[in-house]
Amino acid sequence: MSETARTTDQSARKPPGLRERMRATVRAEVVEVAHRLFTEQGFDKTTVDQIAAEVGLSRASLFRYFGTKEDIVLGRLEESGRQIAEALAARPDDERPWEALRRAFDVLTRMNEAAPEQVLSYLRMLQETPSLRARHHEKQLGWQELLVPEVAARLGADPDQAEDTRPSALAAAALACLDVASQAWVACEGTVPLAVLLDRAMGALAA
């Protein structure tokens, strides 16, 4: 590794400073309070002013942490997308892209197993609120962009070649299967594990 690369790598691993840690703490508190209010009152009936008051922030200050009320609910999805992409990159090089994508989604199924009731409530709110569904779709397009380069590498393809639709098609199809499995998981009230439903959905396309 070159000296420049070593310096860059060390900078990338530098722990966050006090300001970043404080910001993360406030964001986490806002999310926790907001999710409780959303569960108790519903998303549409909960106002930004209510959330801000419970956390001890002004409305303007809250919007410095989150751009919209929807972002309070969906902010964690960006981190989830990065975790899935990292899990995909860590899969064995000789694993087929579709199987690697399925195994990368274990990041989410493990989260669901750790707190099923909380995740069920969260997904139910997403599915029942049109504005959240729209923003969720936007976030998942971001996930697709993160997954495509790794899928392309497994196919031996160039992700910048627009005429090769295979990487995008596989990533989009896998995410569609994840959505179908999540909807089914909510519909059956979690009686069938999400991992099983996801295996069925992705297995249907692999057959």
C-alpha cells in the first residue's frame, strides 16, 4: 500500500469527532420519539412540532437534522443500503450474483428477527402511508445504485455500459422480491419468518 493510500485509509477509519457523535445522538433520540408518536397516533396525525417539543428542539432545529418528516422514518434506510452493499461485496467471489444478493439481504432478516414487533409496526406504517411509500421507493433506488457495481463485477460486466442491463435488472428484481416478501410478512403478522418468504420470492425467479 502506498503512503498516500495508507493515509487515506487511516483518515477513512478516523473515529467521529464530538460534534458528529452529538449529532448522531440527537438524531437517534428524534427517531425514537417520533416512532413512538407515530405508533401511538399514526404518521399523518403526528406533527413535526409535537416531535420537536418532546425532544426539546425547535421546529427549525429539527429540520437541520432531518429534511422532512418522512426522513425521520426513512433516514435509517441509507445506512441499511450501505450495509447490504457491504455484505454483498463480502460474499465469496465464485458465488452466483442471485445467491449473493439473497445472502446479502440476511442483514435485514437478522434485524427483523431481533425486534420483530418493532419492525412489523415500522413496515405496516410504510405500507399504509402513501407519502412514506413514495419516499421509500426513492431510497430503494439508491440501494439499487449501490448494488449494481458489485453485481456487474460478478458478471464480468462494466457497470458504466448502459446497454448491458443485466446488473440493474438483477439488483432491481432482488429488491422487488424483498418488497413482496416484506408485504407478505406484514400481511401474515410475522407468523412466517421474513427469511422464508424472501427465499420463496427469490426462489420463484431462480426456478
